[in-house]
Amino acid sequence: MIEISGVSRRYGEVHAVSGVDLRVHAGEVFGLIGHNGAGKSTLFKMMLGLVAASTGEIRIAGESVTGKRFREVRRGIGYLPENVVFHDNLTGLETLAFFARLKGVPRTQCAPLLERVGLAEAGGRRVRGYSKGMRQRLGFAQALLGEPRLLFLDEPTTGLDPEGIREFYEILRALRAGGTTIVLTSHILSEIQERVGRLAIMKSGRVQACGTVQALREAAHLPLRFELELAEGDEH
Ligand code: ATP
């Protein structure tokens, strides 16, 4: 579904992403894990045409997205950015209806989606009064509009309480069962290790290792200390 070949992105002297090669298979739940600043969001944005790659090529469903813009790439793709910005004066339902109009998706999808992410009752209230977790749920609903075949979720559980996190992964499981390909980022290994098929560990813009959690554990080249590093990262 996704083929990333030799992709790099520099911001001046900062090598945000360096020579990344990755494959994400159709129907897979794929995790990108790494500390703050590892390059996860930049890689996401390049896959979506929000940021241009300095070098390399990205193909989605066989089509090159290199040099394309978000509006050309986004059909069939749902995206939950790391920081979603909403108009505080709109209600949850109005917000979703606004995104539905932008995406050319029928408004009738909005209410069922709000219910799916646990915002059925809050849908009539202004977003101004939403907690961080509720905003995250609304962002997730926005990403699910149009029943995308591919979902990019950037740190999707930020702000969710344990129950919210459990519900979120339940929805992911149902989506995966329906054949949706899901790529999500996190810096919490313990949270995603049981929930992704494979994961790539990013550090300083590079992919250090990629595979199933079991394979990464068993691989002699994956230092145990990496887990410790990630565990330390969890505390930030
Ligand atoms: P986080 O977990 O904090 O979101 P990340 O792994 O998603 O981190 P990126 O946001 O991709 O990492 O950032 C990778 C590097 O690129 C960082 O050093 C960051 O400061 C830098 N960077 C990202 N976006 C820009 C930008 N627009 N201008 C300059 N530097 C940037």
C-alpha cells in the first residue's frame, strides 16, 4: 500500500528524515515509534503531500505522491494530525459537518461517526468546552469521514484517558477487520506493541529497525538498551 524509497527531508541544517525506506502492506496496522523530534510527523506529512521530500520517492497504492499536494493525494486517506485545530464556536456536529463539506462526504456520516468515537451526547455542545481527550476524539471522527482505505494517525491517543485509549484501539481493530490500512505514530512502546502488526523504530530521522515486535525483540541487532531508551522517553 505504501512504498517509501530513500526519502529525506532537511530543514536548513536539521535532517528531519534521512534516507528512509519502508513498506506498509495493505490491511496492516503499522506503528512508527520514536522520541520527540525523531522525524515521525515529517514522514507522515511527506506521505500526505503536506511537506515535500528533499530526496526519494513515496508511492501510495502504486501511485507516486512525490511532488503532489495534499488535495491531490488525500482522496481515500484519513489523517489525524498531531495537533488538530478546531473553531471553538462550532459544535462537535457542526465541526464534523464542516470537514464533511471540505471532503465532499455526505453529512449523514457525521452523527454516526460522533457516536462511534463516544461523542454522541457532546455533539450539540460547542467545541470550546471540550477537553483535550474530547478534541482528540473529534479529530479521530474527522479522520474517519469518507470511510478511508488508508488512515494516518499522528499520536492519536494523546489526551485520552485509559478508557478512551481502549475504545480507540477497539475502533482500530474493527477498521482493520474491514480492511483499512492504518499507520500510527507513538512514543509509547508499551501502548502500541500489542496493537500493531509491525513497527518501525525511528531515531534522528532514520529507521533503526522495522518488523514485528517479536522479531525486533529476537533480533540480535536490536539492542535491549533501545527499549530502555524508549521507556525513558515515555516519561517525558
Ligand atoms: P514529535 O513526537 O515531537 O512529534 P516527531 O518524531 O514527529 O516528533 P518531527 O516533528 O518530524 O519529529 O521533527 C523532526 C525534526 O525536524 C525535529 O528536529 C524538528 O525540530 C524538525 N522540524 C520539523 N518540522 C520543522 C519545520 N517546519 N521547520 C524546521 N524544523 C522542523
